[in-house]
Amino acid sequence: NTQTVTADRLYILPLMLGAAATFTRVGILVTSAVASSNARLGLYNMADGVPTTLIADFGAVSTATTGDKEITISQALSAGCYALVVVFNNTPTMGRMTVSSTDAGNIANNFWGGLHSGSANYIYAYKAFTYGALASPFTGSLTYTNSSTAPFIWLRVV
């Protein structure tokens, strides 16, 4: 599953940890590259369904070639809710996650603070954001979407 992303849009995806962990990689999957393109990845604290303070601006990866693009990190996190973010300076096609309607409801109720209208379950949020260093504190309003797809960002331990 893939998705062409929008340049200068900050994608905000939920990260819910049930236990403390230290992560050593953050990454994305580029499936169709665009010359001279990059993605910047980061992590925010959350409060009431909104990103607040920047925990880490992990830096940029090139999206000018296809494949897994990872940054080596050392990020300790406690159990809780966080926001993984990514912003692109161009429009590559990325690997995406697909979310079931049951999981969508869980995300809407547990991560976004129940921010939903009618039967729409918000999967991720985004906002206009000029590509560059991530802001701290987080500012501006979000657009929440019930699209069943979102660009896939991962944290992992190696």
C-alpha cells in the first residue's frame, strides 16, 4: 500500500506506548522517489489530543531514492501517548499504513481525546508547515482526517 504525500504538510501520527522503551531507529519507506527530495522526522509530547513540546527533531532523510530510510537515534520514552511527525519538501510516494474501522475508533478515542464527529474516526492529523526544523512548542491548528491511510513512520530497536 502506498500514498503520494503533500509537500509542506506536517503529518502527525499516533504513538501509544504501553511500557517504557528505548528506540534506536526512526524511519519511513519510500516507494517512488523524487529527485532532490527529503523528509524530516520528529517526535512530540501530547496533551488533550494535540502535540505540545518537541521531544526530538531527528533530522532528515533523502526521499530521492526508494527503500527504507532510517535515522539512528537513542530515544528513551515512558509509557504514554506521543506524536510521530514527518514533513516533506516534495511529493514522493510513501509506504502507508491501513487502519481497520475498529482500530480507527480506538485511535480516535484514546489518542485524539475523542475528537470525532458522527461516525468519523480520525486516524491522523496534519497541518500546513514549511519544510524545515520542527517547532517547539507546537503551534497552529490541526486538520483531523478519517482517511484509512497515513504515511507510515516507525520507531524500532536494533
